[in-house]
Amino acid sequence: MSLGYKAGWSAEQIAAADAKVAALDQAAQSGQLSVTAVERGGTSAASMWRAAGGEIPSAADIDHVIDLQLGGSDALSNLSPLDASVNRSLGAQIACQIRGLAVGTSIVGVSIC
């Protein structure tokens, strides 16, 4: 899976995207990334984060480090603040690339350029 930087991202946003993709690629390389039917708990990621005492920085979302659509868990241990533009762009790109793939399809690598 190859993702792309959004035009106009700052150096900090590019670094955040690189870190997100590195986590996804590490999971892919270890055989832990596959297309999954998304199942969310009853609480939003932001609500879980706040309930655990976390603060959400300005212009950030609470991200599933390993996306739910790629087999990540809807648990506090899989949450982290991420720049909102980076989160939304990468999530949409992933959704577009896996559209039409069968649940269970393995993702063997993730890169960004």
C-alpha cells in the first residue's frame, strides 16, 4: 500500500505522517495488518482518550495508530493524538485503496511518498 503526502503539509505534518506510516508498515511486516470489517465500541476515540486523562492538542484528532479498517483495536492502547489533516488524509487514502478487497486480505507493506 502506497500513501501520499498532502500538498501544503508542513514539515511537522510530514514527520507525523512518516511516523504513522512507519507504525503501519511495522505491523504489516510482522503479518498483523489485514482488511477488517470495522467494529467500533460505543465510545468515540476522543472520549476514551479524555476519560483516561489525555488531552487533545489543538488541530489534532485522536487516531487509531493501527486503523480499525486494517485490524487495529478500538482500545486506549491503540490511540494517540495525530494532526487532524494527516489523520483524515491517510485514513481516506487507506479506505480508498482497500475498497473492494475481501475482509482478511493481508497488507504486506505500507509506504508514503
